[in-house]
Amino acid sequence: MSPEIKLEDAFQARIDDEQKIEPKDWMPEKYRKTHIRQISQHAHSEIVGMLPEGNWITRAPSLRRKVGLLAKVQDEAGHGLYLYSAAETLGISRDELFDQLHTGKAKYSSIFNYPTLSWADIGAIGWLVDGAAIINQVMLTRTSYGPYARAMVRICKEESFHQRQGYEIMLTLCQGTPEQKAMAQDALNRFWWPSLMMFGPRDAESPNTEQSVKWKIKRKTNDELRQQFIDITAPQAEYLGITIPDPDLKWNEERGHYDFGEINWDEFWQVVKGNGPCNKERLQARVDAWENGAWVREAAVAYGNKKEKESIKVKTA
Amino acid sequence: MSNQKLYQYLLLLGDNSLILGHRLSELCGHGPSLETDIALTNMSLDLYGQVRSYFQYAAKIKGDNSTEDSVAFLRTEREYHNSILVEQENKDFAHVIVRQFFFDVYHNLLLDKLKSSKDEIIAAIAHKSIKESDYHLRFSSQWVRRLGGGTVISHEKTQAAVTHLYPFIHELVSPIPIEKEMQELGIGINPDDLRDEYFNQVQEVLNEVNLEYAELKERFARGKTGIHTEQLGYILGELQYMQRAYPNMQW
């Protein structure tokens, strides 16, 4: 047996034993690369995800809602920070990760390529998008890579608050005037299917799933997670008194799960490939922020260097 | 003293935070780095927190089913009393920082004095808010130094922002009648009393990184009396959109 294979066996044995892998531990190159891809994709989703919600901050309908939304979007930036830091432990810099995002090499969650067209969309995003994200992320708190798992614990706490906040926005709208309820229904109509797509392609078409399950990056498959989300969300919609836009959605006593209709996978792949309603605008907004901020970052570095030189002079004088 | 006057004074205090908070909130998600993005959003959140305290109090005084939201969202353009400085647009990061710095110096001096207001609620708000404004001032003054003393480009951009915004700062420390009246009652502050200290603090930081400012070249600025630049209308267009489009609803 080659030394590489022995290491891999020992590595797999640690994972099977539920031990966490830490940054300085040996790991297969593919495990490292998979994590960089997944963690950075997650980080990018957090910061691109700031844009559709940020779109409503200046128009939030009350001071209380404005403060809630601002704090939420700020939390997303914080999540981006932890996640970039977790990715950096795998030997890649934040600048490189940004470059991958800006050049389109790295992906982010497609849900953020849909526009937020009304205030109810802010509720729907909190309820559905954060709800779907939590299902994925709770699983990830037990993922095998230590820094990622620990970042997830903190992120999950905040996300679950966001989800409740979103649901509460929806509830307020649904108990409000007919106009408000119609606004909530319209948001559900537009965000329901894209939320289901957040779990990724069907298991049969998900090339990464098997290895990810073996390495305990994932503990459940895309289809299992999607089903879990639907089972939790369908009764919530019923409580709100709005209708999920799927005529095939119904409780299946025998399976103990909701049956649901066919996802439009053509739309899913179109959005993944960059042809969604807002792909270009979202990416451009990130690129603009980065490019317009270049002189600021350079100034901070130059000023820091000057101050360092001055303090060395003072110390050696 | 009439409640109407106290109400007017609370608007004067709250509107600066409301409009500057709005300007900062426009930047959320678009900052030059994640860290600055988070910091600017934080300042916006602090300012909105102050707005809510002032306007909850104002609504109580006004009566007639007023709420913090009716005070914040349902006035006409001429009824907003923020200074012209804080409504100036986010042209670039230098403008954001210089605007913030000019306001923070004033705000910090003002809150320090308002801590001794005879009005207990105003004093309590000042006690809470000064911890925030103190942090804001440290953040913005440090960034003025970084940008002013960083690179040739950053110095040029910061100089442009100072040249544009400096003339507006006189309004902050030029009293209007309500401020004088409130000072006489021991409730408010005549900002003329802050003038010397204000210019000392501002100029000290600008001098440190060789940023030039025109001596006392005052611009026409009457925001405190409700005469604004054309920019405020657009801010209100967004700020008030939901309340105007869907009146009398709960959110």
C-alpha cells in the first residue's frame, strides 16, 4: 500500500469515527478543494444575498421593520466574514475568493438572482429562503471540517432568528388588509419554486453527493433535504392562509410526507448558467463595490505602512 | 413652554439621525470591504435607534394617535428639519466619511451637553447615544486620517469631499430661534456655544493630514428651518413610499 493510500484510510477512519478535521491535519487534496468550493460558495451567497434584501432597506414600511432588515442584512455580511475566514484556513486568500466570484468562476446560490419586487418579498425570503438555508445549515453544524462546522453553529442561531422574523412579516401581511394578503400571496407564488431549487439538482443528477456523504460534508442528500423543507413549510403556509402554487402538493399518509409537483429544472439550469432575471445585475453590483473600493483599501494599507514606519523610527531613535 | 415647541425641537434632533441613517443605509451591501460595510450599517442602526427614541417621545407629546412612524414618514418636505450636510449624497467613500466626520464631531459635542438637559427623556437619550456617537467619531476621524494620509489618489478624493462639504458645516453650529429658546429653558443647546470647540476639533484632524478648507465660506444652508436641497425630495420618495402607497396599515 502506498503511503498516500494509508493516509487516506486513516483520514477516512477519523471521519467515520466522527472526529473533526482541523486546518493543520493532513487531508486529501480533493477534500480541501471541495471545501474551498463549498465554503466559498456559501460565503458568496451571503454577500450576494445582501443585495436583494438591501433593495428594500430604504423603503421599509416602518422604523421597526427598517431596523430589523438592516440588522439582518448586516448579519449576512458577518456570516460572509466567518465563512471567508473558514475558507482561508484551507490555504486560499479572501482576495482570490473574491476574484473567483467576480470572474464568474465561483457560484453563489441562484435564489439571489430573483428580484425583490414588493415588501412581502422580504417576508418570503426570510420565511422560505432562510428556512431552506437552515435545513441545509443545521446539517452542516455536524460537518467533518472543524472551522466550517463551528462557523455554522453561530450562523444557524442567527438564521433561525431571521426565519422567524420573515415568517412574522408574512403573518402580519396575511392578517392585514386584502391588499397586504395579496402581496404576501404574490411573493409566495414567485419564491416557492426557486426555494425548492435551492437544495440543488435531484440526487440522480448530483455528481458531488456520494463523495460528500462519505466525507460527512453532507449527511443528507438534496432530495431528502428538499422533502424535509416541504414537510415543514406546507403547514406554515396553511396557517398563514395562503396557497402554495403547486396543484400536486398533498399529504401522503402512506409515505408520511407531502407529495409535490415537478420542479422546472430547465429554469434551474438557466439561472445557474447565468440567465436568471438578475444574475448580471447582482454580479455587477459586487464587482462595482470591489472596484470602487480599491482606492480605499489601498489608502488603508498605505497609511498603515506609514504609521508602522513612524513607530519603528520612534522605537529606534 | 408649549408642547408644540418641544415637539419641534425633538424633530430637529431626530431628523439629522433619520436622514443620515438613511444615507448610510443606502450603502448596505456596497461598501469597499466587508468590514467597512458592517461598520457603516452599524452606524446607520445606531442612528435609527436614536430616531425611534426621539420620535416615540415626539409622538407622545403630539398626541392625535401619532406614532414614531407617522412622525418619521408622514411629514411634507418642508417639515423635515435636518441640516443640509446630512442629506448630501454618497458620491464616493470619501464623501461618506467626511460627511460622517463633520456630523460626528458636532453630534458628540451636542450629546455631551444634552446629557444635562432638564428634560429627563432627552437627557436619557443623550446618555445612551453618546456612547454610539463616540464610536462613530473614532471611526470617521480615523478614516479621514487614513484617506487623507494614504495615497495621492485618496488624498485628492478626500480633499474634493472636504471642499464640497465644509461650507455646509456652519449650519450645524448656527442657531435657529427654537434652539435659543430651548437653551433658555435648560432643555436644549444653543449650538453657537459649540462653535469654537467644533471648529478646533474638525480642523485639528484636517490639518493633521494636510486637508485644506476655506475659511468661513458659508453656503446658503437652511435645512434646520425646512428649506432643503433638491436631494431631500428623493430621499423622502423612498423613505415614505410604503406609508404613502398603503396608508393606515400595520406592518
